[in-house]
Amino acid sequence: MKIKKTILTSFVAIGLSISVSANNLPSWFVRNNTNINNIIKKSKNTHKQIMLFFDLHGCPYCIKMIKVNLRRGNLAKLTRKNFIVVHINSEGSRIVHYKNFKGTEKEFKQKLKLMFSPTMVFLNKSGEIVAKFPGYRNPKKYKSILGYILSKSYKKFTYEEYLSEIKFEEKW
């Protein structure tokens, strides 16, 4: 009886984490449009950059990334103000259109050679990928990523070089 209860508890926990992830996305995420080509065109009118947010339903780090950085607070406001965030399910079957690519969300993740969830992929105004950030980032790291992208420092520095510059400036 105890084994059955443990198994049942595990299934319930898995089910809850999946539903929490699916319902945990901020309302301002683009959830129902995976035609990135059209989103790139629309972003030119909004003066916002594009972040592709790859997650995996039930992924605890994805849930934490959304809850800690993107649900509320200054980082959420900063993100919402400056980015169109497109939700991509790393194992999803919706069709993604990006440049000449047309395939499922899962195939798109594979094409971009993404290995981890969550992963943030940032695009410039032309729709070119300028940076990829795999894995959960705490608020301080996430803020530095936003600074890197919004300042367009990716044109001059790698992210690691950018961090070194910031640390150097903070010392003086």
C-alpha cells in the first residue's frame, strides 16, 4: 500500500509541476504565435527587441526563472518594456517559421543547437541571433544579461568580456 501511495504521490507531483509551468507564463509572453518572421516585422514598429524563451514543461529551473525574474518586479517590468518575449516549448510540436526554417519547436531547438532549459535567445532588429543564454540565471545575472543586450554590447564584446568591463568600472 505504501508503494502505491508513493507512486501516486509522484504522479500527482509531476502533473502539478507540468500544469504550473503551462500556467506560469506571464500574460505578456507571446504564446500562440511561433511565426518569428512576422514577430520580427512587428518588432520594428514597437522598438522592442526579441527574446525567444525556450522552456520545457515541468522543468523546475524554467519555473524558477519565470517566477523569480519574469513574473513581477523591476526585472519583469524592464523585460516587458524592452522585449517581445516569444515562448517556445523545447519539446513542442507547433510549427516555427524563422528565416528559411519551417519545423516544429523541438526541431527548431535542435537547429539552434540548444541543449538546456530554460534558454534565452536574443535577436537583433534584423532577426539575427546575437546571444544565447542557457540555463537558469539569478536576478543579478539576468539583469546583467539585459544590460548586455540593451546596450548592444554584443557588437563589441562577448558576454564574459562585458562582465569584466562592468567589474572593472565598479572597482573605480
